[in-house]
Amino acid sequence: MNKILLFLSVLILLSCDQRIKEQPVIVAKTDLNQPQKFFVTLLTKADRENKKLFLVFGSRESEICRSFCKYHHDLYVMNILDKHFIIARVDYNSTPGGKELFKTYGKIGMTTWSIIDLDETVIADSDCSCHGNIGYPDEKEEIEYYLQTIKLAAPSLTYDESEILKSKLKLYD
């Protein structure tokens, strides 16, 4: 298991901004012959840690995806979200099984995200009634929607933590 985590950590370093030193986000890279293995591994890890699964769909080519990656790698954001979620970035084009996961849990557009419970039920996603898929939340209504979804999935999130997340969203916009 430690070898898998080490392998995933190395892949994260290669796929995100190289200036980022801490890497909380798992990047979906698995054996090409077992594309569902990654998802099962994530659910198992989430179950073991009593957390929810936060899937972020995107591609390396997308500036919005890179902004969300930077946001999730911010130390303050990591300290808050890591208490509640296993965050996994799924590259639509290069992750084995990524297209299938996107069909099940993604929304139209890139970046898109879904928060999933252990029974594989979507608790919340990036489909905001005010704007459609918000991807990276950067407008006031989108940020409020994002924070509401995080609070829905993680009811113990404090007001101060929510304010930190809000300020960090504005920083990486």
C-alpha cells in the first residue's frame, strides 16, 4: 500500500505545478488493464479514514484545472479539506478509466467536480443552478455555492475554515 501511495505522490509532482512542494491531491494513474482499480482504492481509503471522496475532473491543458490544483495544494486548504475528504484529480484524457468516471460523476465542461459518499452517492457537485458547471469557483455566487457544498459534505467545517477557503479561492483565481 505504501508503494502505491509513493507512486501516486510521484505522479502528482509530475502533473501539477512544480513549484508546489506539498501534494495532498491524488492523481489517478493506474494499471491500464485495471481502470476501476483506482476508484476502488480511493473508496477504500475514504472508508478507512472516514472521509468523503472529492473527485476533480480536468486536463493538464486547462488553466482552470491548474488553478484548482494550486488551490488544493495550498497548505491552509490542505489542512482544512484533508480532515474531511480524499481529493483525487482525474485527468479526462490520460487517467485509465477517467472517461468512465467522468460519465458517472462529471458534469459538462472542464474543470468539474463531485463529492461522493462511501456508498458512491453524489452529495454535491459543481453543477450550480445559478451558473451551471462552475468549475473553479471565482465569482461571488460560485464561491458561495462551493462553500455551501463543502459545508453540506463536511458539516463540522467551521466559519473560520470556510473564510480561509474563500480567501484562498480568490487568491488562486
